[in-house]
Amino acid sequence: MAQGDGFIMKEAQTGKSACKNALPRIDFSSFILSLYSSGLVQLGIVEDPSTGKKTKNLEIAKYTIDMIAMLQEKTSGNLNGDEQNLLKALLSELRIAYVEAKS
């Protein structure tokens, strides 16, 4: 993208990202909470925002849980205490909810 084009020009002029007010802060905790929320939808605990209905998709829920577990393993030793505790708690909650949803 050339420097005179929309996004880069606006960002350069204002010193702010064009999406700053529209999107949540980008950090590890927000990312994990986003995955957790998706897991709750996939487990049928929370309504799908796009349909307004609760539906279960245990295969995709397991995939999301496994993805969060992989992130826990790969980020071990690189997170602060709050991030570690959040990741551990959310992963535990999703695993318990998955077992309950399977029965």
C-alpha cells in the first residue's frame, strides 16, 4: 500500500490506528477470552451471536479446547501470573463443561 493511501495516511496523520475505537485491546488475555467464548458457544452453553440459538458442536469444541491447551504448553514460562491463572482457569472450565456436554 502506498503511503498516500487511506489507512497508512490516516494513521500517520493522527498517530492512531483507524480501528482503535472499534476493537478491543490486543493482548494475550483478550485472545484467550475470545477462544473461551467461542468454546462456550460450541458447547451450547452460550447463544451463538450470529444465530441467537444455542447449538452444540462437540467436535469443534474439543478442537478449541485442544488449541488452548497447546497455547498453554507453548507459552509456559512466558506469561505473567495473571495470564497463567486466567489460562489455567478458563481451560479447566471448558474441559469440565465439555465432559458435562458429552453426557
